Amino acid sequence: MEEKSRHEIVLRAKISYGEQRTNMSLRGWVDRELCEIGMQPINDTECQQYNLNDRPRIFQDV
């Protein structure tokens, strides 16, 4: 049950990240969302699984 919830939170965070104008990295955004509800930050394996970039948005190609 917790894994499904974590999965849903990560997917929703990815969507909200796309809608926001922030210079945070996608991984940082997801970590913030998870920590706000008391879950552990995303680990490297999950980062690869969800294809989360850890570079700040200002350094990404547009």
C-alpha cells in the first residue's frame, strides 16, 4: 500500500513540477513533496526508475 502511495506521489510531483516555474531540480522537487508528508527522500534507484533529473532547471536544455 505504501509503495503505491509513494508511486502516486512521485507521479503527481512530476506533473506539478512541469506546471511550476522553479529552478529546483526535478529530484529536489520530488524529495520536497515526499518529505512534506513524512516519507523518505527518493533514492538513486528510484531516481533512475522515474527518470528524475537532478540538475537545476536553469541548466537544462529548453
